[in-house]
Amino acid sequence: MTAVEVSCTADALKVVLTDGRVVSVPLAWFPRLLAATPKQRAEWELIGGGIGIHWETIDEDILVASLLQPENFMRLPNEALQRTAQKRRRR
């Protein structure tokens, strides 16, 4: 799955995928984005044909796959999300 559009609010990263889904995740998952200015957050580019997103000014790269299955790519800050990840792994 690849991204076609990216936007940020004050507290969320939203990514539109090629199949029309919109993935929204907390900016708290990405401290550099959270600390960035709105202008810096708006200066993104798709990399690898849309498999990732890059912000040059804050040196941040995010894989679309990490947004779809965060438990496989990052330490999640929320205990409830950790439990969800454990349940998925057991399936």
C-alpha cells in the first residue's frame, strides 16, 4: 500500500492511501513531527513511489507500513495499543 497525500493537524498525521483509505495516527508517535512547526510539517515528499514520507527540514522518514501495523515497527506509547499488538501476534 502506498501514500498519495499527507497532512498534519496539531495532534495527528493523516495519510491518504492509493485504495482511498485514510490512516490517522497521533503525532506523539513521531516526536520530531510533534515538535515541528506547521510549515515544517507541510513540507513533506513521498519517497519510494509512496512507500514512505520524508520531511527534509526535520530529518524524518516514516514508512506507510509502520502506520498500518505500528506494533511491528515502533514501540507504542499506549498500553492498550501494546495489548492490541500482542493479540494480533497470537492470531
